[in-house]
Amino acid sequence: MREIFLGDVIRQRRLDLGLTQEQLGEGICEQATICRFEKGTQTPTHNRIKALLQRLGLPGNRYFAFLSKNEEMIEILRNDIRKLEILFHLSNDTDRPELRARIWDKLSKLENAMDSDDPITRQYILYNRVSVGCPIKPYTPAEQITLLITAIQLTVPRFELDAIHGFHFSEDELNIIGLLADSYLNMGQIGTAISIYHQLFQYMKKNGLQSHSCMSLFCRISCHYAKTLSAKRRYGEAIEIAEVGWQACIEHEHYLFLPALLTTLASCHYLKGDKDQSTAFYYQAYYLLRAIKDDHFLPILKKEIKERLNLDIPY
């Protein structure tokens, strides 16, 4: 009954979105597999079920599947990599090489454990290698873009940067698109980065993606999008986006990007001439950084507050 029930859920959601079986399964599995799954005569692998659910905007982590031994190993490795990657992005430059090496070791084990015809896991490996960087020689932004386009096309063969609204994506695919925008920004192609951020921001708002991991990505995209708009002196737009991200961080308890969003709001209000609003946001950002013991950005922010507002924060 479990397979039939889930197949019914997927069929109904697919019809609600106006997707054919072929469109839903593109890059993940054959149309015939979707057909058999919806009829309850076949159950795809855990990886594929999760990707299908996410592509439909349904939280894949609510589905419990009986895992084979190989699938269980893949799931354990992915969880280990996820935890290490969070530590990596929160760590300082001194600790990163050791964490990067551990992540690459786990990714190599994942590559050995996966099936040869598993594009979802292969995509995940490519994304994470770009995310943490190569331990031997750092990827250039151009190399990152090439690898990320390869990764997204493993499951979305017709992917186009200027038509993000025309597809339905899984969480892994959304993460790749976000990292693509970052890479274009680092390469100096700010217009392309803003276009991707804008499309991704609107896509996630429109589709109401509210799973825990998707909201983390939404907060990150809001942060990077607002900062990029601010760099182009589009302060009003930057404030609007940062405020949406600020509220999302609070409502969904994702605080990692909150200090950066508050700093962007403070900077934009200052540059628009509103020093009272700017002061309030600067103080919130500063004391939040103190609370999470971010010793890297604290002195930078303190210096910015002193230079712009001539304020000495007491402690």
C-alpha cells in the first residue's frame, strides 16, 4: 500500500502542476518508470523518489523508504558530507584545508558506492566539489561554471540560464543554480549573476518551497541578491529583497545569513541618507555577530560603523 499511496500523491501533484510523466522524470528516470510507479507496480530507488518529490515541490525528507544496503551507505555518506560542509563554511582559513580533505575523502567513497547509472548522486558529488573547492588547485570561476553546468544538465538536459521559470527543480538542482550565480559574480559578470538571483528568488517565492533545506537556500539567495543589488547602487531594490530574507530567517529559524542581511540593510539605508535606520540595523548586526562569536567579521563591521556613523560600540 505504501508504494500505491505515494504513487497517487505524485500523480495528483504532477497533474496539479500540469506536468507530463516525461517532463517530471526528465533526467531522473524514464517515463515508463513514472507510469509504473504511479500505478504501484514499481518503486524507484530512494534517491530518485526523493528527487521526484522535490521537483514537485514536496519535501522529500518526509518520505520513509526501505533502503537497500547500498542506498543506506549513500544516505549515511551524504549526511556526513552535509555536516562537514556546514563546518567548512563556518570555519576560518586555518581549519578549512583539513575539512576540505575530509569532504573530498567522503565524496570519493560516495563515488565508489554509487551505481554507474545514478545521475543524481553524480550531480551531488560535482556540486559539493565545486562548493568546497579542489584541495590541490582552487577552481577558477570559469571552471566552477563549467562543472556546475555539467552537473545541472545531468538531470535537466535542457537547462537554460535565462529560462529558470520554465522548469521544476529538486533541492540539489536549486543549490547548483545558486552556486552558478555566485560563480558568475566572482567572475565579474554581475548582470548575469543578478539575473540568476532574480529568477531563483522569484521561482522559490512562487513555488512556496518551505522545507528546511530549501529555506536555508532562500535565505542565502536573498542575502547574495541584496548585496549584489547594493553593489550596483540599486539600494531600494536591495532593501526590499533583504527585508524578505530577514523575515524568512526569523520565521524559519535560519540565522546563518541574518547578520549579512542586517548589514546590507544598514549599509543601504546609510547610502540612502537614513542614518537612524542605518544605526539600528548596524547595532543589530553587530550584537548578533557577538552572540555567535564571529571574530572574523566583528572587527570589520565595527570599523565600518566607526567610519560611517562615528560611533564607538561599547563592547
